[in-house]
Amino acid sequence: MHVHPEVADAVAAGRPVVALESTIISHGLPRPDNLRVAREIEEAVRSGGAVPATIAIIGGEPHIGLDDSALRRIAEEDAVVKVSVRDVAVLAARGGDGATTVASTAHLAAAVGIVVFATGGLGGVHRGARDTWDESADLMTLSRTGVLVVCAGVKSILDVGATLERLESLNVAVIGYRTDRFPGFYLADSGRPVSWRVDTPQQVADVLRARRRLGTDGYGLVLANPIAPGDQMDHALHDRVLAAALRAADADGVQGKDVTPFLLDFFHRETRGASLAANIALVLSNARLAGEVAAAYAAKM
């Protein structure tokens, strides 16, 4: 793997580092906004006190931390594919470019010793999974990868209740940040409770230290950080567009890893950018919080 010198130095010195996925850059945000927002996400991590490490596959080689040319390549090239853990070795052998999902980002971050990871929304169990068995690889990867994922819950296009049940079965703890309710990505409240709550980055860091001390650091943690009330989508608009998006995906026969980008693109079009604004706001909030958590954790290693 190629580790950016700034990231390598920070990891070696025990300074705070936050991993960032790259699928949001290549597949989650429209051009040309995606490159600008990718830079803003990295800057949000720095504002929280940590070094950003955006992860991607460049020319078949995993890169932990991207320079500006690599970031631009992921944002602008049409040949960049969405890469989960199962795809990494194949793409490496073929020498291609890939944007990492939550699962593959977590896997590669853990491999170089990065503990804190920020994203927008976690993948999960898809609606209708009882018949299709469609479940994101994010969940299984977190069950065996000791990273903390700061996210705005799971995307509201998913089956939130089933996802929380799977996380419980897989020994992945879910902690609400300043909330007792599980966030719903575009909405601050999915309608589901969370069992645990913390209110400061220092309290999150305490959990990470206790996990390491007690030997449960082989499992992932989810820190659910709700979108700010002023940034969330209108509830009625959200519910109306979600229903229409699910009908459209079913009619078009969209399946597997293509479902999420299809539905997010549908949301962007039909809400006239309201969903995009919410998406950007929540991922920047998560990146800042992740930087603060990483800094608090590194301060008392």
C-alpha cells in the first residue's frame, strides 16, 4: 500500500488521523461539486484537529491519503469503479482505479493502524432483504474490523430496523452522539432509539480506550451523529420522494450495489438539490466530529 507521507508520519507518531471513504467523491456527489466537497471534507477533519486520510485505489495500488492530483483523478475520471473489500484484490491485479466503500475503507484504514473513520451514512439491510438477501458488506466488515465509524446513521432508503438488529447480532455497538435516537441520514431521527449515548469527543475516546483495555477492539463501533435540525430535509418531501424512488428502482430492475447510487441520484433530481445540500452538511459535520474524537483519543493514548 502507498501511505501518504503526512499520514504515515502521523500514524507513526501517534498523532490523530481520520480515514475518509472515496465512493462519496466518485459516486455519491455530482460533478463538479464532488471535488470541491472532497477538499472541504478533508479541511473539516483538520479543523477538528486531525490529519485526513482519504482512501482509494490508484492504478491498482491502495492509497491511504491522497494528494491533490489523486483526489482529482478519483473525482473526474469515468473509469473509477466502486470497490468493496471483495473487489480490492481483483482491481489491484488489474491495475485499475477504484473508490472505496465504507467496508473497504474500514479494512484498509485498520490495516495501517487508523482507528477513526468518517463517512456520510452507513450501508445496511435493504428493504425486501427477506427475499433478496441484499445486505451491505459494511455490516459484516465492521463485525471484524476495529474502527469507529462516525456517520449520520444509515441511509433512509434502507431498512433501518433490520440494520440495527443485524448490528446487534454482529456485536457492533451503536452510540448516539448527543442523541437518544438513531439518525436517519437526511433526517435527524429515524424513529428508532439507541441504547447508548455520549455527549463529548472525550467520552467517545474513553469508550475507545476501554474497548482496547477489555479486548473488544476487534469489533467496529458506530457513532451516530444526527444531521443538524436546520440542515435536515422536510419530512413530507423526504417521505414522498423516497416512496417514488423505491418504485422507480423496482420498475427499472436496479439491484445490488447499484441501488444506493440510483436512489441517491433520484433524490437529488426530485428534491431539486435539497438532498444534496443535506448530504454535504451531514458529511462535513461527521468529518469535524471525527477529527475531534481522533484528537481526544490520541491525547491520552
